[in-house]
Amino acid sequence: QVQLVESGGGLVQPGGSLRLSCVASRSIFSINAMGWYRQAPGKQRELVASITSGGSTNYADSMKGRFTISRRSTQNTVYLQMNSLKPEDTAVYYCNAEFMLRDYWGQGTQVTVSA
């Protein structure tokens, strides 16, 4: 099993930045892939970015160039750096781990982009 704990959400003005953190309960190298998803009110959950155990990254088209996923293996932590935030980025952001053919989710952290 994998437990995931997210942090770093909050209220930010348009054009601002936030960094989300996700701490896993086991080595992230033992996890096939980790990622960030988001869900806005009335919308489906969507992929934001992901990173494999080998370090390959993938981004949703609308996040390319603005968001960066990274990791710190010594702390079993994956980050999502979000820059140039827009009101449409407002959502609950969830950390995901693909481990042993199962998906694990964190509790989510709210990001609100508003003036």
C-alpha cells in the first residue's frame, strides 16, 4: 500500500505561483509512476502531470511551460511547481501513485486562483 499526503494549496492571485508537495509512505523509486490530477467543480478529474520511477515526465497540454513536476527521492516527495496561475486552474489537486497495478490517492489540496 501507499499513503499520500499533499500540502501547499491555497489562495493565489492570477499570475502567481504555488508549489504543491506530496509525501509518499514508501520509496518513490518503488512506485511505477506518480502524478498530479485536478478536479474543478462540475468537471471530471484530469491529469496535470506525471513522473515515472525512471524520471520520465508527462504534462497535459494546457500545463506545459507553466507547471513542473519534480521529485526528491530522499524525502519520498513529489512536487508540482505551478507558475503563471490562471483562474481556470482553480481546483482540488490530488496526488496519485500507481503501485502494484493499483491507484492510490491523497486527500487533495485546494488551489484557488482569484483576485
